[in-house]
Amino acid sequence: MSDSESPLTAIVISPCGVEVAQILVRQLDEGVKEALRRRALRHGRSMEEEARLILAQAVAAEEAVSLSTLGLGSRMAALFSGAMLEEPFSEWRGVAAVAAQFEA
């Protein structure tokens, strides 16, 4: 059976009415599809939700590994990059630390 005659086995991730990215996986091995179906069933999720979670976890794990190779300052900058902090922090080098005072 040629590619044009073979049945299409694919996963389409596309929630209705929601503007999000979509992905279509063509020529997915039937065994992989069946394993995904069983895994989703075990976790009480749809195949779509299970695939979305697997993809998100894989990307997050890869990003965590790439962040771990950075220095402390770069990791801190990456951590707060989405915090919408417009102004840079002033330099505190040479400033004496002062203990906080609390009233009893």
C-alpha cells in the first residue's frame, strides 16, 4: 500500500472556539496512537489532553535543562523575564545592609 493509499493516522489538537496553536501529526504509528489512548484512559483524560500534557512536559523539561546550564544571574533574569519589570534594578554594590525594624 503506498502513502497515498494508506489510511491516515493522525492526532489533531485543536479545541473548538479557542484561538490557540494547532498541530497535526501525520503518519503516526498505530502502536503509538494506541499507547496514547491507553495512557489517556489510565489518567482519565482525552487523547487530546494527554498529548497536550506530554508535549508541554517535554518542552518544560528541555527548557529546565537549558536553564540549568546558565549562571545564577541568567537563571534569575529568565525567571523574571515575564514579570513586566520595565525599570532595571539599581545597583546595590557597596551599600550597607540594614536590618528591618518591627514594632512590638
